[in-house]
Amino acid sequence: MKLIPTCYYCGVVKGPSPLKELKPGEDPPKEGVLDMVPCPGCEKLMADGILIIEVADGETDPVNPKRTGRRVVISEESAKQILDLKDVKNNRATYMEQQYFKLFYKVESKNEKDN
């Protein structure tokens, strides 16, 4: 079975889709993560700062948690202080549960309005 490659970080389809190669009667491929290489969009976000990916509350799967689709980028310095990330050069993305992401996002949005 062929997989449609998706970005580990955001879930968008990466590369060409094998759908056009389907033969009559063949099951369509499913989407799946083939590697941890970010798509061009996530790669740019990670170059700008640390990517925070919102996941469902109570999600415990450290490898493939259920993502909500919301993301935000913060500076390396903020990540070191707020998220206690020690190795920001190699750790460019992290997960945050929805309940905390909402609080964090409100604070960030308020700070942007104040400036």
C-alpha cells in the first residue's frame, strides 16, 4: 500500500500524491508520516523561532499526538524561559495541550495589542 506523505508537524501533504497512479479497483492510499523532515512552511516557521503545536487536552502519545491544527511561533529566548527548553538549536518544535495553548495565546495576543 502506498502512503501519501504528510508533514509530521502540521499534517499537510508533502510532495506528489500517488492518487494518479491508482489502478482500477485498487484501494486509495492513506496519509502517513514517513519522516520528521518538516514541510517548507514548517521549516520556515522553525527558522523564525520555536514552533508550538496545539494538541488535544489529555493527549499522551509523545510520538503522534492528536493535533488541533493551531500553531504559533515564539522566539528562542521566550522558549527558554517559558517552556524550559534547553536545546533550542536542535529542538525547534514542541507540543502544548489545548487548555494551556489557549491561555498562552491570549497572553501573546494581549501583548501584541499593547505594543
